[in-house]
Amino acid sequence: MSNVSNLVKSIQDIMRKDAGTYGDAQRLEQLGWMFFLKIFDDRERELELLRDHYKSPLPEHLRWSEWALDEEGMTGDKLLDFVNNTLLPRLKALTGGGDKIAGLIRMAFEDANNYMKNGTLMRQVINKINGIDFNVSDDRHLFGDIYEKLLKDLQSAGNSGEFYTPRAVTQFIVDQVNPRLGETLMDPACGTGGFLVCAIEHLRKQAKSDADERAIQDCFSGIEKKHLPHVLCMTNLLLHGIDVPSNVRHDNTLARPLRDWGPKERVDVIVTNPPFGGMEEDGIEANFPSEFRTRETADLFLVLLMKLLKAGGRAGLVLPDGTLFGEGVKTRIKEALLTECNLHTIVRLPNGVFNPYTGIRTNLLFFTKGAPTREVWYYEHPYPPGAKSYNKGKPIRIEEFAPEKAWWGDEADGFAARVENERAWRVSIDQIKGGNFNLDLKNPHNPDTGPGDVDHLLPEYEKLLAQIADTRAKLKNELHHALTATAAG
């Protein structure tokens, strides 16, 4: 398969002709479960060759190779009837005793839908998908790139505070946190699995034996709230050689009371980009101690991360500026973080890293649990020479992080090799406490010389917007109560 990119584009063109797949979200969800079944079938055929007694968890007539592989096979109304009334209902009810893979398939299909209404067009899509052999490494790697492109094209992904993390940011966080063989790692807001896949590839570079590879298969876990990213995450993990990605759950991590997370569930490494800018539904905040109660998703995840890490555990995550400068509950969360963990590094990213989803400024936080923070090092990441922002055509690249990597040093000696420069500076815990735990600190080597530019004014503007939104929500709530009371009277 020479050009997977053109093939995926042609699939999308076919789906646009179908009245049922009227938007990107429907098309991507449809492709999600179809690719999952095709990739799973290719893996099964490989396992049948490698293992003498391999038995599929799927009944024979539900396997992709049985109903979809023959390009002259079922089509039209017969195909639609099979998918709607046999395939999807049976997969949603799949049982297999203690078989993990059967449970995984059932979980993947519990909210799956067939949006296509034209069985002839569906057959054309299936035949196109059959043009990719996921047992051929070239196809697998090419498809990985197209898969990321599909995610970026899903503009609606940014509507609820969820932004797919640029690969360079994911790579940099994993490289600096440096998960090692024998450690457990987690992404409690794993989306489509970018951090998990990156960490798995990082561990594979350390593997020297089959035992190491077996350990990698089971050392990670993830949780994803939404169905579509969860299916795409499992597909992504299958593509990257994880045989049974059953340790990625479809669940809301924050819906579980904080106190219920036990010591056995704590991990050595967390790498994540929790949703930011979004609000949790009513009642979720009650799962957290009273001093940390908020409906803001990113803040609750920060509290959760402190709980989920083992003593000595390391975390790297993306957070918006709002968390750094926010007050009230945010201040108490930051105080707890600096007391329970060593927040040793904050990398301040410029505007546009998450374009086109959001222009919110973001930061990369790195901390280790078990000792209080004595000082925080900051590193201001610049735009590459000649650039004034990032966009879809020119995203942030891993090569840009070379200066940070060269400067980083070693946590074992307290980062003794670090030096201040025009991009790097450090702030003592006493100064941070004196500023009421404000972590939104500007580069002292690059002082303001005028009334302020957008980089400095934007956080204040975002703060005002958040206050306006909060006031509007309270007014709406009061009005609702008043109208309800009036109607009852």
C-alpha cells in the first residue's frame, strides 16, 4: 500500500456521499470501529500463524475476514442489515468468561453506532480499508501518521476543553520524565493514547529480552471518559504492538472518590494532558476533599495526580496559565502540590502550541512526590527563529526542545548542573509563598519595557473571562431558582 494518505482521503470522500455520516464526528466514529475490527483481524491472523492453539474470542461469522474481506461479498441492504442487527448487537453483548480480549471488544463497542445508511457505499469503504495490511510494518507506520492527521482534522475535539497534544510536546515530556523498565506508568486522561504509545516506545528502546517486552505489555494503564477517543486509543495501542490493551478503561477518572484510590493502585510515572478549560458535571467535586472542591477539570486532575503517585513517583503534564495564576481553590491546590511534591521545573510554552484548537497559553510541569519544593526552575520556550506563532502547517517540533534537554541536568544531584540564562531562572519557595503561591512568574531576564504585550496581558484577560463566566453561571442559577419558585407559587 504505497499511499495510505490518499486512501484515507478517498474513504472520507465516499462517506461524505452517505446521508448518515453528515459530519466529521460521525465519519471518525464510523472509521474508528471499522479500523478497530480490521486491525484486530490482522493481528489475529498473525497470532494464528505464531501460536499453534490460538482461539479467537469472536464467533467466526463476526470476524472481519469472514464478512468484510471478500470485495464481492455482502453489500447493499444485506450488509446494512448484518451490521445493524447482527454485528454491532452481538459485539456489544460479547461474553468470554475471563477472556480479557472479549471484555475489551465489548467495551469498545458498547457505545458504537453505524451511521451509514447506504450499504453500497459502506461496501466501498470496507474495500478501501482492506487495501491496508496492518501486519506490514510500512502500512502500520504510515497509517499511524494518517491516524494523527484524522484526529487533528476533528476540529470539534476542542469544544469541551480537550486538545490533542502535539507529538513534540508528548515526546519531550516522556523523554524528561524518563520511564524505566520495571516501573508502572499511567495516563488518567489518555484520550487517543498519545502519551501511552510514546512511553511504550520509550521503554522498548530499553528492552533487551522477550521478558522485557512482556513486562511492557502490562506495565501501563489509562482511563478515557469519552467513547470515541477510547476506541481510537485501543486501536492505536493495537497498532503499536500491544496484544490486549485491556488496561485502558472507558470511564470518568474523576467520578471515583479520591479516598477510594488505594496504595496498590499508585504508580511510578504519570504523563498526561488533562482536559483544561472544561467543567465537570454537578456532584463530581464532592469526590474530593472540601478544601479542593471545584468543577474545573484540570484542577481536579492535579489533585488526583498527587494521590496516584507513589512516594518517589514522577509526573509530567500540560497545564494552562490559569492554574498558575488562579486564586482560591487553585491556591490551596498549588500549596498542597509544593508541600507534598518537588515541583522542580516549569517549561513555559508560547502561544499557539495547541492551534487550531485553542490559543490558551500552556505550561509543562514536572514534579516528584515525597519531598517539598525548595525552588522552582522556569524555562521559557521560544518560537523557532523567524516564527511568530505555530499553526497546523508549522507545528512545534521536538528539535526545538534541544536547548532544554541540554540544560536539564539530573534530579539525583538536585539539578546541580543547571545555570540561569536568558531563558532559564529559578524562584525560591519563600518567594512563591510570599506571592500567595502565584506560579505565573515572568522571565526576569526579559523585563517588560512598555505597557505590556499580548503574552503578558492574555492571562489577565483569561482570568477576567473566567470570572465573567462564573458570574453568568451564578446569575443563571439564581434566575432558574426564582422562576421555579414563582411557578410553584
